[in-house]
Amino acid sequence: MKSEINNLPLYTIGIDIGGSSTQLALVSEKGEVVARGSIERKKAHYDANLYVEELCSSIDQLLTGSDFSKTLLGIGIGAPNGNYYKGTIDSSVNLPWKEELPLTRILQERYQLPVVITNDANATAIGEMMYGAAQGMKEFYLITLGTGIGSGIVSNGKLLYGFDGKAGELGHLVIYPEGRQCGCGRRGCFESYCSARGVVATAIDLLNKHKEVASSLRDIPKESLTSKEIYNVALKGDSIAQETFRVTGEILGATLANLATFSSPEAIILFGGVTKAWHFLETPMRKSFDAHCLFAIHRPKVLRSSLPDADAALLGAAALPLSNRKIVKHEL
Ligand SMILES: [Zn+2]
């Protein structure tokens, strides 16, 4: 009987909890999505219990009519402030409920399966390792350049969690001590330059600094300027928009060189909306990276993610129970 079960394909459930919606999927160990579900954010979710009820009925729907439960290995969750050690979602400004939610315990009791949770950037890093650009790698950084900057650090094939589960907040490396105000309350963080918000701030700085230069960015109200719009304008040859990405690429390259100096990874993989402007970012980023890398050490590859945007964190979450078989849990 045991060998029969061993021959069956294994499945996991991946749950990607985001600010505006939750995506969930039944995924094979090869990364194939077999069934999907989603929950849109609603007012009722200010009560975490109601959110959990809706989540459980979505999981039940995924499993309805299938025999997958026999070969279901576990449930993996990526969430803002997902705490791997405690199995909780800690209070996050991006989520409607404000109390600490012990989600792994609730789901373990209900489904009698192993449940693993981590933050969304860590889940994306696992997605890259299992199915994306980091396949076969044991030492790499995944950096998400989105509205903010998230990151997952994999060392010796395992996510780096640190003492309290909060390792890898690379978006808040201070790169300019007297620089721009960051949402974390400090100044000059990497995130305030190389996230989508940082790109917008750089464009506004350049528009103010070069008032004599014509730019169609001046026709867009500053409060509705987006990095996507700046990219579209750059494609049409706008010099301020192109300069915005050149400056962003330079800062990005220098910061990645610092990371390379820290732990000599095999690769740094970039993901997220800002990388859509790769055409403009790549050359200044690589030039700056090469200029700032310490000569003596290995130069890691800098790669773009090969995972589809919408599914990276979901696939990574689904892979957590697979990868977790190799992770030794540390007790605090
Ligand atoms: Zn910060």
C-alpha cells in the first residue's frame, strides 16, 4: 500500500495572500496548476474569522470532486508579514484585520496536513528555485522591485529567516543616509529609489532639476504619475523618462554589488513591475554593478525572473511544503 502511494503524483495547495485579493491553487509537484480559486478583499475581512471561513470554503472547493486529498502533501502560504517561526500573519498595513492570525494552526487542525507560511517575497524566491530562473541554485537572492521592494535570500538551498524570521528586508538597506524619506520612517532606503515609487520620485526630481528640458511627463499630474507611465513615455524617446531609468539602473547596480560582496551568491534574480523597463535599466545597471563589485570575488549573474508575474508567489507558496521537507526549523 505504501509503495502504491509513493508512486502517486504529489500535490500541494498554494495560497498567495495579497492586499487586494487572495489567490489559491492546487499544484502538482512539477508546478502544474490543477485547479484555482480566488477571494476578493471585502469589508467582512476586517474580521479575520470571516476571512478564514471564506478561505477554508475556497480550499474545500479546490478539493471537491477530486481524489487529491490522498496525495496532498501540505499547504503553503505566502502573505505580507507571514511569520515562518510562529506560523502567524503578523499585523500588516496591507491586510484588513489587525490582530495576529495563527493561520497555520487553524489550517493544520482543519485539514490534518503540514502547513507552512512565510512572507510573499520568500515564497517567490522558493518559486524561482523550484520552477524559475534559480532552478538548481543553492545560493541566490530574489528581489522584487514592485510598489515596494521585497526580497528572499536562499543560502545552501534554504531560505534565510534570521533569528526572528525577519531576515532579508533588503528594501530597507540605507544607501543614502540623508536621502529620501522612506515609509519605514528612516531616510535613504534602497526602496525609496528602486521601487516603482522610487522611480516616480526620481522622475519628479529630474523634472524639477531640469526645468528647461521639455518632457511629456510634465503633462501628467505628479500625483498620478506611475512608473509604468514613465516607461511608456521613455519608449517614445522622452529624455527625462529615459534618464529616470538610467539613474535607477545605476543605483540598482551599485546596491546589487553590495549584496554580492556580502554573501557571494550565484545569482541575483530581479522580479516585479519595475523590471518591465529592463530595456532601459539593464545597461546602466550592469555597468554600475561591474564598477562597484569587489574585484577579487565572484561576480554573480543578474537575471530577470522567468516566472509569470501573477503566479510566482502562488507557485512558490505551493512549493513551500516540498522545500520545507529539507528545512530544519529552529526554535526561538
Ligand atoms: Zn525604509
